[in-house]
Amino acid sequence: MTANAPPLPSSFTTVIGLEVHVQLQTETKLFCGCSTQFGAPPNTQVCPTCLGLPGSLPVMNRRAFDLAVRAALALDCHIAPFTKWDRKNYFYPDLPKGYQISQFDLPFSADGQLEVVDPKGGWSRKVGIIRVHLEEDAGKSMHDEGAGTGDTRIDLNRAGTPLCEIVTQPDLRSPQEARAWLNELKLLLVYLGVSDCNMQEGSLRVDANVNLHIPCDGGPEAGGRIAKTPIVEIKNMNSFRSVERALVYEVARQFAEWQTTKAEMGKTPKQTRGWDDPAGVTRAQRHKEESSDYRYFPEPDLVPVTVSQAFLAETRGAMTDPPTVLRQALEAKWKISAYDADVLVNQGRDLVAYFEALAEAVGEGKVASNWMQQDVLRTLNERGGTIGEFPVRPPVLAEIIGRVAKGDFDTSRGREIFAEVLSSGRSVADVVASLGIAAVDDDELVALCRELLAENPKIVADVQAGKEQAAAGLIGQAKKKNPNVNPGKVRALCVDLIRKMG
Amino acid sequence: MQPAELSAVELVQAVRQGDLTAERCTEAFLSRIESVDGRIHAFLKVDREGALRAAAAIDQKRRAGKPLGPLAGLPVAVKDALCTFDMPTTCASKMLANFRPPYDAEVVARLRAADAVIVGKTNMDEFAMGGSNENSAFGPVHNPWDLSRTPGGSSGGSAACVAADMTPVAIGSDTGGSIRQPAGLCGITGLKPTYGRVSRRGLVAFASSLDQIGPMARSAADCALVLETIAGHDAGDATSLKEPVPAYSTDLERPLAGVRIGRVPAHFGAGLDPEVAHGVEEAFAAFRAAGATIHDIDMPHAGAGVATYYVVAPCEASSNLARYDGAHYGHRAEPGRGHRAEPGRGHRAEIGGGHRAEPGRGHRAEIGGGHRAEIGGGHGSTGFSKDNGGFESALEEMYCRSRAEGFGPEVKRRIMLGTYALSAGYYDAYYAKALRVRRLIRQDYLDAFQKVDLIGGPVSATPAFKLGEKTGDPLAMYLVDLYTVCTNLAGVGGISFPCGFTKSGLPIGFQLQAPALAEPLLLRATDRYQHLTDWHRRRPALAAAPG
């Protein structure tokens, strides 16, 4: 919680619904052939259609529609067999046609859900999806206040970019849940190749609606009632962390406000508040947008779209498993914990593929998963880059793990070898040889153990007295004599020899 | 050989055979324009140099033995609602007075590719809204048959251009009768094709679900020739039909025996000028003589056509015209109260001159990086002050004043009608209801075409009226569209052509309507009629200015 937030009250229910805009991963815009590439110089990815020049016409990008259907199917939505486009009319300089082509009363999909599960088993939340529809993005206004001229510059590169708008039911019950659910949504859309969900580049934008249900006079059980505070829509949040922080702040603010004003929903118009991230507060925005009338009507320049069952079946067939299914599959197939499966799946499809290749080569999931979590992910985080570029490929890592299992060297030696292979790019055999690691033969080992026992009568006595763990004291000494010895073997052999002495 | 005396079909033939050069042909029509258009004002722009250059290129091509396009050397005038990359496209509006599109309309591109010569852009009612051409921001067109009268509208410039022999063919657009009515009032032949038959890409939109581009010429045969070039699927227009384009010119001569023509008795009620009624009945008689049969039919919902049209069209227009806000191109009011906007400032889309961008084909127009809209949303940078005239912001003031100055009264009236009809609380009573009636009207046509092959009747209730006669009475002006709007609401095709003259020498028009994609029959029936009559050969006694 931020320093600015008033103290949190107890005993009320937080009610949160989200509106998420996701940019679809298409090469070209929704209604023209212009590129959607991010970062080009202003107004260089435009044509008469996305500039809204007189006489220009839109033509639907089929790829955008297909991606949107994929997203809706993954969100368990019903896909309408017939859908149409509508114009949403309003004036703004970054909206060159004076209307946005969107979907109003017949969105292409509705009525879905997405569940988020806490990997530690603490909680889960099923969030209903009211609708998913397609629309074109507006351009970008840059208010040039710094230069002192107060000019506004318009960049229309983004105008016409395909967006999927996802509207949830008010099913979320805490800011933490909202953040976790957004993470799950993002992961799902990235897995499906629907969007890169990059918030910095604006390919994922979130608005949150929040209010509080506060039991009065003991609540319904005691014959009281539930007071609902006015719904506030929060905008301008540019990370999931901001979403969580803004909601935490807003929940506290609403409760404090309610305590003084007792204002309830319906008595005041819905308020829009902007999140000021550096200040850590939400601030009221103008009410104007709430009162505007968009005069929606069917877009006469486009024809309705019909969706066949065959097309849906084909799309479903081409879709890869969503993260939830993948987590369960990894858990079941490789006998790893739900938590481990969650960590692996949350890293993305390529890492899962790496893990599966590794587990396959090792012939066992748990060990492979441990190596992934403790070594691969850690070094990947330190190094940066993607798993696809990671120099130690699964067969190489499997070789190291296999030799640890065989007893050629222990796990910590294995880690050293892994680090050396990673930095030098040499083969495992080379690294093993250069580190002077050679398998110690059994006769040699027996001789070494006998020597140790002779030098450590106290430990021998302790073990004989039943304190078997005292044998651990021999391992360090064994390593000094020969760094290549396997500590497990040394320990087992020493204990065995002491018993025989007994 | 006098080019003006030849039909378009003959002209193209003459150029192809080398009997006439494209340059000479073009020069002849340009001189005609120069000698008579001062009195008619059919053109907003004549591109003498461009036309002669195009003609010379065609002659060169012929001399080099290269194949010529189907319209080789044919001078064509284009309504100023179609985008041309080499000429301004104004829609006869102050709003677009200096707007130069970066691309050609699909129809213009097809005409050029067929080796037609684009001679200029014709006058019209502002944004195609009107039936008399008096709504042009640049002054009305005069009817060549009587200069004190209107040529009709909104394609009045194109109709007058052909009627006065300034070009053999012209391109018009028809949203509620804007090709057929002026063709009727000017004594020429005008075809409104089936919705979707001709690409709308590059036609500045008035009402997208009704707009359709079509040819205007002296005869059905000439219309057929032009339609063969401009019709056909365009991947850049989602409402464009995919059906193949028939060879309209080749089937014109088949007799009309067995063709059933419907006659709607309600068309002959009060309000129809007796001379027009007579001319129309005579035409029915001529069709009967040509072998067709005439059947009285009922169009039960036609009476609601004008009311329906004046909801649907303004609703779409209110949205289509929202883009003219002064922010990106077009007229922008100067800051300062009561200050008159200087034409010519900031009117051009700042896109590399002559650069042709084709939407939907992966082609990009590049605006110079850092294109500045300078709108100063609330910052007052444009000089619009916040406490000026009760505007919420400098931005809102710029919008309101730019649109107030840039649009004429009829355009404003329709934007307001449409905005009102689409507003929350009124949508169901107006727009939604109009769509339901539109479906009933469409059904009337489907039912009628079970019984007949064509529907005949008047185009306009009266011959050309005097300029200024109806300008004070918008409702009387809207009734000018009585016989034509249903065709657009139903999305079918219609053609109008002269079927006689009043005693005072004004043309009387006849209209035929046909089922969707029955252009071959529309053109054939008209052509057969024109073989029996010579109304379409008459020319106004418009003396050429000497020298």
C-alpha cells in the first residue's frame, strides 16, 4: 500500500470489474494495409483509409478477426454466428474520421470466463467475461506542454490498429486478485499468439471499475442491508502493478469517502478517476465523457461477418493448450508440484518446450524441474535474453544431470560444470577433463577411506556409538585428498567400513 | 468530322481506326467548353493541359502500334465528388475548396486505364445534397435548355455538360436520384447501377448505403460502353459485388418481345405535371409498339420512400461528414471572433503531391514526419481563446467555427437531421423505424419483379424548374426525389432518358427500374426505345460563342 492511502477498514466487500484493450498481433491494421509496427516515426504508417481522407473505405483484415476469435474461444466465449460493425461517433483530433469503427449491439463474442488459481492453493477466482469485441484504435495525441507553445501533435500511426476489448463481470474481490487475473489473461493471450500484451507499447491497456459493498446495521443476516458505493472507473494505469496499487488506493479512498458522505451508487453519476503513478493517488477527471451520446449505428461501408461451425472447429483445432491445461499436463506427466508447473508455464511456451525436452532426455521430471528452477531460470534472469537463445541446450544439460545421477560427480560439481559449459561453450567432457574431474575407481576409494578412518579415531568412535551423522565430517577431508570423489560414496563406504571394524 | 456530332461509341471507333486523333477530339471538346461553359457553369475545374497531355499519350500509343484501351480518346467529365490525384476534389463545398486527394477514385483509375481523357470536374450540389445544383458553394449550374432553369441535381454539372455537348459522357453519382433526375431535366441518358456494381472507393461519401456511381451520356449505347469499364469488383470496397461484368454493349439490339414493363398507377396522381404525364404515357405506348407488354402494378410502400430516405441518408451523412473538422485537412476557421477564414490556407492534406495511395493494397501515403495538427486542445495555441463565445475549449471552438464556415445551409440541415435521428432516445423512432420501412420497400420491389421485368414511369413530377423557385422551401425540394429515392433504398438499378419535350421546349424524362444486376435489360430496353425515337438526339439551341 502507498503512503498516501488512508488506513484500510475491515468488513466490506470490494467489487472490481476490468475492461481490457488488447492489440492483436497482426502485420497490418484492421481496415487497411498499413503496418502496425511500433516505434516508426510519426505519421509514416498511414494511408487514405486510416487518415480518414474523403472517399476512403475500410476493408476488414481477416487475420485480425481470426485472432480475435481465437482469444474469445480461449476465454470460453460464445461466438456469434453473425456479427456486424458499428460506428461510434465522437469528435477528437486523434480520431480522423470522427467515428471509430467498433461493435455495439452484436459483438462477435460474449459470455465467457477465465479462472485464476493461486499456485500455492490459497484461493481461486472464476471471472465472467461479459463480451469480447473488435474495434480500431485511435491515433495518439501528444500534448506539447514543455515547449511552451501548448501545441498538440497527432501521430496517426496507431490509428486503425486492431484492438480486442474484453469486458469482465464485476467478479474480482481484491486488488491482488485483479493483478493475478491480469497476469493470467496476459499469459493466455501471449500463449495463443493473439497479442504480445506489451503495456509499454500500449498493446495492453486496462481500465478498472471498482466499488464497495458495505454491510449496514449488521448486514442482511441481521436484518440490515448492503450499501454500495458509487462505481469509479480508474484510467491511466500503465502496469499490472499500477493496477493493483491504484485499486488499493481507491478502495481505501472510497471507504473513507463513504464514511463521511454515505453516498451510494446511482445517486451520483459514474466517476472517472485517473491514476497518478508517481503521486500514488487517483484524481477525478472531467465528467464530460459520461454524458456523451455516441450515436452508434451500423457501419454501412462494411458487410456483416458470418462465422461457420466449420471455421470455429478449425480455429479450435489449430489452437495450442492454454496455460491452465498446460500446468495440469506438466504436473501429471512429469510428477512435479503445482507450484513448479506454475513457475515453468508462467515463463512462456518456449521455456516449457525446453523443460519438456530436458525432462525427456533425463527421463525424469522432478530433477529436470529442480535444475530448471534453480539453475536455468536463475542464470537466465542474470544473463537476460530468451530461453531460445540460452547456450546450454537440453541434451547438454541432460548429460550433466545424467552423470550426477550416475555418481560421476555430485550436484555441486555438476553446477560448476554447468556454469563452465555456459560461459565457455565447450562440451561437458572437455570441461570435466579440464577441471581434473575423473571417475575415482573403487580400489582407490577404499584406500582413501581407510586412510581417513585411521586419521579420525574420534569420528569412528562416534559412528560406532550410533551417531552415523558424524561421518559427514570425513567428506571435507576426502575432497581435500581427492576433489573428484563422490561425497555420497565416501560417506556410505566409510560407514560400511566402520561397521565391519565393529 | 465534327467530334461533337459523334456518339461515344463512334468517337472511340474513330480514334482506334485513326480517323480522328485523341488530341483533336479533346481539343474540340475543350473549345466547346470554353465557348459555352461561361453561361452554364457545369465545370468547377477544366484541366486543359492534363487532358491534352493524356490525349497526346494515347495518340503516341496508337502510332507505336500498342493496343488501345476500350475508351481510347474519349473525353470524360467527372463529378467533383470523385477523387482525382491531379485535380482538386471539392464536392462543391467551401470545406474542401482546395483539397487535393493523394489518390484517384477507383472509377477514375479505371477510366484512365481504359485510355479515357479526363477533361475536368463538374459542378454539383454541395456533398451531393440537393436536387437543383443550387447548393453548390461555387454557384449553380444553368440548364442548357433554358439558362434560367435548374439542370437538376446533384449531378447537375455532369448532366448539363453532356446536354451542351461539352463532353460526350460524364460520370455522376446517385444517392436518391442524383444521376437520373438531372439526366431527365437535361434530356440525356443517365444510369444508376445496382448498389455495389461500381466501386465507391474514392467517391466522397454522402450516404454510404445508398451512393452509387454511374455513367451519363446521350444514349443507352454510350452508357453501356462506359459501364463496361467502370463496373466490376473492387477488393478495396467491401460492398462491391463480385459478379462478373457482362458485355453490356453486345446485347442491346435484341427485340423487347415478351418483356413485361410495370406501370404504377399511383405515379400519375396529383402533383404530376400533365405534360410530363403525357410524355410518359407516350413512352409506354412506344414500348408496347416495340413488343413489350405493360402491366399495372402496386408498390404499396413507395409513398413512404421520401420520408424513409430523409432519415437514412442524413443519418449516414451526419457520420460521414464528421471528418471535416478542420483538424487534418479542409477548411479551418481562423482564430478570432468574426474573422473570416481565408480560403487556401491549411486546406490541403499534407501528403506528398501526386503520390497515389491505395487503401487496402498495402500502399502507404507518407505525411511528412511530425505532421502537426496544431489543434491545441484546451491550450489556446491556435489563438482560440477559452472564454470566447461560450465554447468549452479552444478545440471545440475550432470545430464549431470551421464547420459553421465550411458547410452550406443544406449540408448543415442534413447533418442536424441525422445527428438528431441517431441520438439516444430518438434512434428507435427514426433510424430503426426507417430501416424497417426500407426493408418493406425492398420487398415491394422483389414482389413486383415476380410479375414484371422492368418498372417504368416518370423521373420527376415536373420539367426543370426555375433557379430560385424552391430554394426557400426545403420540403418542396425534397419532393423532387419522389420517383427516384426508392430505387436507392432497394439497392436496384434505374435509368432515365428523354421521352419528349414540353411545349416550352423542356425535356421530359422517363425512368426504368430493374431488379439487381439487370443492367443489361435496362440498357437494352432504353436502346430499343432510342431506336424508335429521336428525343435523345435533340440538342439545346445553345449557340456556340463566335471564334
